[in-house]
Amino acid sequence: MRVNKTSMIEITQIIFGIILMNFGFYFFLLPNDLVTGGVSGIAVILNTFGISPSLSILLMNIAFAILGLLTMGKNFFFKVILGSLVSPLVIFILEFLNIDQMLILNQLTESRLLISSLLGALSVGFGLGIIFRNGGSTGGIDILQNIMNKKHHLSYNVAFIFTDGIIVLIGLLFFRNIEHFLFSVGVVILSGLIIDNISILGRAGQTLFIVTEKEEEVKLAIFKELDRGTTVIDAKGGYSGKDKKLVICVTSKRELNLVRTVVDKADPDAFTFIAQTKEAVGRGFSRD
């Protein structure tokens, strides 16, 4: 039952992320002809030929999903199919209700392109960050990037730059507007930074490596005061040659000062060094 509840929460958050992402695309990127990569970037170009974004995104997502099924298998297909279908559905609903793409931009009197680029990057970045944080996918070009990564051993960053970079350049060649091109690049960079931070938000932390001769006191104090587990490894002093213990503990940033105080009280002679941890998954950090 717990697994089902967790899955429903994740699916709900993924759908919310898809809605937020497409909100930014529909109201900020599309009306400004900002080509920022992915199938949405291609949809911006096709929109000038009278092809609705919902239709073009749906067809491209289905095509890439089938490609993923053929090359990556059924498990991969089922992971991407939700985003592949829900994403164009959100845009279709906006189109069906005949909601003006300029609804928000018409309220702006100055710096319309700058403000819409920033708001578009924020919406897309936060939306994708939420999706990726919950293990979801938007389908489309993301599938091709996964194939390039898994099958052809290209790093994900290289695959991302290669595929989305080509689409952004096509946008420059098609619209021949250097100002819009530069803003498109800015949206890609800003949204990418937001995605990186949102997708690991709450799971980053600090790892403490504590060299001590009083490992029992240290680990018990950490457990009692912070409810954090520790790992103990045998160590030997390089200068003294004494046998010691290395106590490893991962904690959140807000608990860092507290854990340092706790360690100092347990063993004033302990030597501690701290490393930034990009992501910590498990009890105390993840949803579990």
C-alpha cells in the first residue's frame, strides 16, 4: 500500500511538473518564437506553417517513444509514455479552450522579450526539475538523448548539447533573428541551472569524515543528537602510526554546525574534514 501511495504522489508531481513546463512554453516561449531545443523547439518552428504545437509534439513524442521501445525495451517505453502523452495534452487543452498565447505578455509594456524569457526559463526549469526529481520524463528528444547515452556511450551532457544545440541553431537559421537566438540560449542555460538544483533539492548535504580514537562516543552522540547513522572504517595515523577510526556521516547543510559541535564535545581531539555532497539518497534525505 505504501508503494502505491508513493507512486501516486510521484505521478501527481510529474503531471504538475509537465503542466508547469508547458505553461511556460505556451505563454512565454511560443509567442516569442524562442527555439530552446527539444520537440517544443521544433514545434515553435512548425507553428509558423500553421501546424498546431500540440499535434506536432504529439506526433514527435509518439515517434521517439516507438524508437525507444525498439532500442531500449518495454521498461524504458513505459517510463516515458506518460510524459509523451500528457505534455501535448496540456497544450491541446489550452488550444481547445482558445486561450490566447499573449494573455500574459499583453499585460507587459516594457522589456517584453526579456521578462518572458526569464519567466519561460523559470517555468520550464522548475517543471522539468520536478519531473526529473520524481524519475519522470517528458519524452521526445529526451528519449534520443538516452539512446545516445546508453547505446553509443555518449555522456548525457554531450548528447544534450548535440541534439538541443542543433535545434537552437536551426531556429536561428529559420527566423534569422540574432536577438531571439541569444535569448533562446539564455533560456536554455538558466533553465538548465534550475533543473540541476530543483532535481536534487533537499537531497544535497555535507559529508563529514571524522578521524577519532573515540568512535563509540562520536557515533552515539551523532545518533542521539541528530538521529543520523554513521559508517566506521579502520584507519591509522600517518605520522603517529596509531590505530584510529574514520567515522563517516552525511548530514544536511542546516545541521552542519550542530554536528560539528556534537563531535567536538564527544572528542575534542578528533580531526574532521567536510566535503560537499551533491546528492544523498536514503533515510533522512529521500522520501523514504
